[in-house]
Amino acid sequence: MYNIYAKLRDARGLTDYQVCKETGIPTSAMSGWKAGRFTPKVDKMVKIAKLLGVTLDELVGVVPIK
């Protein structure tokens, strides 16, 4: 799932730091997600999806990205 997020983030010219700053997610949490130690909670994923302009289903890979 991080791979989908990374593609969306890169397509919008953002960095993890910028996403964290805009969403209020700690950079340590983002690092843990990237390393595969855990998955963000739903409320955080909703913030990321909104920032990236996609649905939560698109972010987690349930439906293809439009």
C-alpha cells in the first residue's frame, strides 16, 4: 500500500515531509509505514487521501486509480 501512496505523492510533486506537515502525521509514523512496520490508522489515511485528491479505496488499492 505504501507503493501506491508513493506513486500518488510523486505524481503531485510532494515529499513525505510535506505530506506529514500538511496532514499532521508525525514523520516517525511515515517512516514506520515506509519500512512496513505498521499501517496508518484510518483517520490518518483519510487525511492523506484528501491531500492527494483520491478516495480512500484508491489509496489502499481496493479500486484502480482514475
